[in-house]
Amino acid sequence: MTPAARVQSAIELLDIVIAAARDDGAAADTLIARYFKERRYAGSGDRRAVRDLVYRAVRRHGDPPASGRAALVSLADTDPGLAALFDGSVHGPAPITQDEPRADPTLLPRRIGPELAGLLDAAERQALLGRAPLHVRARPESRAAVCAAWPEAVPIPGTRAGFALPTGLDVERSPLGRSGQVEVQDAGSQIIAQACGAAPGLTVLDLCAGAGGKTLALGADMAGTGRLIAADTARDRLSRLAPRAERAGIAGFVEPLLLDPMREADALAPLMGACDIVLIDAPCSGSGTWRRNPEARWRLTPARLDRLVALQARLLRVAAPLVKPGGRLVYAVCSLIDREGRAQIQQFVMSGGLWRSRRPEPAGRAWGEGTLLTPRHDGTDGFYFAVLEKAC
């Protein structure tokens, strides 16, 4: 592909990503993979250049652009080299005109930006859209193997077995990844799993387990004894846990539990008052992960945020009676929006009267009844989490 043809491909891909964000379709990574699967003529250098161009445009615009061309023209206004590739050549984009539409650059989506305005200074905002690091969690017995396999691995403060690796490494296809000795997992997720305090012999419920990243971390802390239930309402997400648990050596220990949306309490009734720990890794806006999924900003609307906040409150009500006296309820969202984090837990604690907060040390910053993790301050994705103990 010529450099100009790469720009035209990026425009086409951005149009696809914009439409998917509008219609709640597939994520950008998935769409990019599909695009190039149908275009075998594109070499690895072409794919990398187009992908980088797409993500440069996505990161520049907090609100969904009118079109892929409007997004790239906006980017070209600050990049003369890119502007020169709008040359009208075969397979390339038409030349830029002075009066054609341009997307308006902004880091935060205007519809949601006020929800974050009091939390993020300019440096934090930049970090929220920066390049995400590569973090892995090693099994306790595999830490030495990680250092041997990757001498450049750096232990992550605040984690028991977390390492930062150079971005670009294909960890999942490495011998340690294939054997389940390491899992790709952001340090923030590792800190939250540690804060649960899972230990051998306990009964632990991961209520929104998804594909099981935190479930595996909890299982490692439990050393295969006790009871670990991984519950979710999405069959496809929960099905991805089984092969991961097999690699991690805890397949027979984890109990998957598929829940019926809006009727979760029925399936969870046998666990009433029986859980030492309940983790709610609640569905949320994902605003703390925008550096990994920058196009997620285009999907978030005030109405969607309202629905998520209502769902989070309902999950807290479902989970509360499952915790035994003296047990722990751990609530987490990969969001920096206070309505999903600090305000959500403050309302829950005030309405319940049974709970007291415990803040693990050292981790992040105290934030209301819980803890805040941010990319700039902590080097993690953005998270809010709270550890609550039930009165005896």
C-alpha cells in the first residue's frame, strides 16, 4: 500500500468504528482485525501504520466525529506530513479543502466531561488517553520464571506478583502464557483482587466474573481449598473462563454459575449469608480504561450512564445479603465517574447501616469510603473500589 492508500484505509476504518460506536457494535480492535482479514494484500507494515493512524484520530476526539475523513482532516491540521498525503492519488484521499468539515478535538466527551471535571487535572486527563502499559500477574510459584524469561520485567509496587513488561510482547503465546503461569492483567485489577483478602478455606463469590480475570487471581490466593463461585449473566463471557482456569490449574476448583438477568437472587439463594467474600466487579462506563479503549468515549451517553448507575445499585442490593456477618463486600468499577464509585458506595453505606469501610494499604488514594486508582498517580487503569465489612 502507498502512504496515501494507508490514509484512505484509515478513513474507511474510522467510518466503521464511528458507526459501531453509534449502534453499540463491535470494539475497534475487532473491527480492525476484520477489516484486514478481508484485505490480505495489506502487509504487516501497512496494518500497523493504518492501525496507529486510526488510534491517533480516536484519541484526539472525545466526541464521535461526523466521519472518518473529518477526524483525519482534523489530525492533518496539526501534521503537515499527513496533510500532504491527501493528494488525490489512486487509492488515496482527495485533497483537503479549507472549508470542509473538521472534527472538533477534545479529550473528554462533552456529554460526560462535567462528571469528571472535578477529579482530573490536565496531566491526569492526558494520562487517561495515553498509551497503556503491559502488566501481567504471575502465579506465586512462577515469579522467578517470569524474571528468567523476560529480564526486563519490573515488579509492580503494591502487587504480590505483578510485573510490567515492554509493550508489544505476545505474552499469551509465550510458554509462560500458554501454560497459565502468567495472565495479562492490569495492576489495578490485581490490587483489587488482593484487597478481597481471599484465603484457603473461605467461600468466595465473584458476582460479575465475566471471563474470569479476577476469579483466577482469587483462586491463586485460595490455593485450591474452600469454595470459589464465578457468576455472570453473559454465557459467552463466562464460557471463556473454563480454558483459562484449566491453564491456571484450578479448573476443578472454580464453580461457574450462569445467572438470569433481573432474577439473579433466585440462583444465588443457596449462598444467602454464606459468603466470606463477595466481589462485585460491576458493569460500568469503563471511563478508567479509555487509554486501552479510547473509542468507548463515543459510546457513553448520559442515558447509558444512568442505566449503569441503576444496575450497580441493584447489584449491591443483591450481593449484600449473601455476605455472612464479619464477611467482606468488595465493590469495584473501572471508572473515574463519582456517580459510579464514591457516590454509589456512600449511598449504599448510608442506607444499609451494617457496613464499615476498610481501606487497604498501600493502594491509591483515599476517596470517600473507598480507594481511587488513576493512570498518572498509580500507573494503573482508572479504578474505584471499596472494601466493606459486615457487622457481626
